[in-house]
Amino acid sequence: MLERQGQGARAALRASKAQGKAINTGFPCPLPLAPCSAHSQGFALPAAIFLLVVLGGLAAWLTSLTQATLAESNLELEGERAYQAARAGLEAGIRQTVQAGAGCAQVAQTVTFATGTGLARFTATVGCQAHTADESGVTVTVFEITSIACNQPDGGACPNADPTLAEYAERHLRATVGGVEP
């Protein structure tokens, strides 16, 4: 009995397809107001393709977002390293000015950092200017020390007017040391 019903349903399906009529397969239609026809089948494949396209777009967006976040984090880290290199150059300039007692003449022009350290890529260019002032008949010398650090020096000195590194970082620091007699 089941085989006959199956054969009868298949024959009815073929006849309905040939005539372009609604098909009654014995299963309820997914849309109760629309007739079930041969053209209403296959909804799962377009839905699956749509879902794959949406998920692929989401994955591409997340990948680009992750890359941008990593690049921003790397640039921030290079900026912190540049600040530390500029600070080290500034401290070296202050030490040379104060301890040597010779003023700006003892300030090193370029400070480099040891290989294998986090600052090995950086160079600090240190400068010094002496200013004198008369305070109640006493001549006081004030030293203005500047330090510019970067990770791509131009000709061995910072700053670089035309850097080519995407993660180029540069920091400027200045300190004033006063009351030191040369």
C-alpha cells in the first residue's frame, strides 16, 4: 500500500510539474496562503549563501579592525620608547652640564643606546644653550638643555624631516638648569 502511494505521489508530482500547477505532496506548505508549487522549493540554499556572505563580511571587518588595533598599539609603544629615549638624552645632558662644571661644552651631541635593549632603534640628539642673567649684581648662568629622540635619525641625528617608517616616532623634551657657574 505504501509503495503505491509513493508511486502515485511521484506520478502526480511529474504531471503537476509538466502542467505548471500547484503540487499537493501531502506535506503542509510553508506559506499557508500561497499554493505549493515546484518553484517554491529550495529556500535553504539561498539562505545558506546569504548567511555565508554575511559571516564572511563580518570576518573581514574583524580582521581589518584587529590589524588597525595592533598597528595603533605598536605606534603607541614606539611613542613611549621615543619619550624614554628623549628623557635619557635629557638626563645625560643635565648630568654632563652640572657634574662636569664646564657648561654646554661637555654636552654630547648624540646619544645612542645599546643593542638588545628596547631603545636600540632610537637616537637622542641633545643640545644645550647657555643664558646669563644679572640677579642683584650676581651673574647667574642658566642652561637650556633639549633632547629630541626618534627611531629613524636623519644623518645620525634627530629629527628626521622626511621619515619613511610607518611607525616613525619622535619626542622633544626640554629642561632648564639654573644657578650653575661655568
